[in-house]
Amino acid sequence: MPKRPSPAILTQRRYRFEIPHKFGLPVGQHVSMRAMIRGKYVMRSYTPISDNDATGYVDFLVKTYEAGNLSRVFNNLKIGDTMQMKGPKGRFKYLPNMTERIGMVAGGTGITPCLQILRSALADPTDKTEFKLIYANVSEDEILMRKELESLQRKNPLRFSVYYFLNVAPPNWQGGVGFVTKEAMADFLPAASSDCRILMCGPPPMMNVMKKHLVELNYPATGDISHGDDKVFVF
């Protein structure tokens, strides 16, 4: 299958917004942010990357694309500017020990809800859930939050591991190359059973292919809109 050209990325930044309190977003939830663009409101969903217990601020990780709408608004923000934000939103809430094993598949900025859950679960000594993450990007320099992911893996070797996929891999790359395959999912993610779930976030074309792979791996099919108790949940 030929690879489609990636959209041009202008910037990849962490944005910090001042708030008067703890953000306190339930784990697994997100917020909607909106701005007026050419006379119409444009709204997109974002998951914070700051610690949920942080007081006085909240951080978001945003890639700005050449053809982007709201992401270009982020790129033009100046100190003192504001954004409209609404939440919490979302159909999924993470609970400690809700299942024994969780497999995750993320693409690009789709890592943010996965990181939110990993941070919370791995910091909780009462939570025994095991996590496996497949994280896909175009190139190595686009792997977001890599240092934190690998720090979580080092500190929790029995509970968390991450495997990277790149479309364009450097020499001697030890991870996956090209699109995430069904075979890689079978090898790395937990097999379908009553004590595991799959959580995914990424570009819609990627998610559609991942859902088909999972059906072939005996996971139940999921519709266009995921529900909180689905065995396979797409953020």
C-alpha cells in the first residue's frame, strides 16, 4: 500500500494556560476548545498533558498543520491571550483495576489521552493494571512525550511497555517500520479475553484500520462512536 504524504507541520508546542485552581479533569476525559474563525466557531477536543494535580495552570500539546484551523489559532497565541474551554467531556472514565490488562494504540497527538491514563494508573500503588502501548509517528523526531513514556517504562517495567512505529525510520531503528500491522498488534498487545481492553486515539483513517485488525484478532467490532464499556474504545 503506498504511503500518503503527511500534512505539513508548522509547529509542535506545549501551551500553558493560567487557571485559578486545580484543573481536576477526571482521568479519561477531555475538554473542548473553540475559537471564531472566518465568522464561525471551530471546536476541537484536547486532553491536557499537565499533571492533574497541578494548581494554577493546565498544559496542552498541539501540532499546528499548514492546513489546520484551530491549531493555527494556537500557533498565533500571545502571552495574555485567552481560549474558550468547556468540559469535562467524553464517554470514557478510567477507574483503577477496571480490568487486568489494557492495550493502547496511539498515533501522533493521540498519545495525550493514553499518557493521561498511564500517568494516573502507574502512580497509584493500589492499581495493578498492566499496559502495553503501540505508538505510531511519521519520524523519530515527531515522537511526542518520549522522555516521559520511557521514564514510566523504566520505573514500571512489570506494568508498562511501549513499542514505536515510524513511517520513516533512521538506520538501525529497533522499532516497527511503516503502518502498524495486525501481526504487530497480535505480538505486542494483550490477546482478546474477558480481562483486557483496548484504548486507541489517532487519525481517523488509522483508527479505522486498527479496528479492522482487532476484529480479525477476535476483539468485538465497535461502531463509529465508542461507549464507555466497549471492549475497544476509540477516544
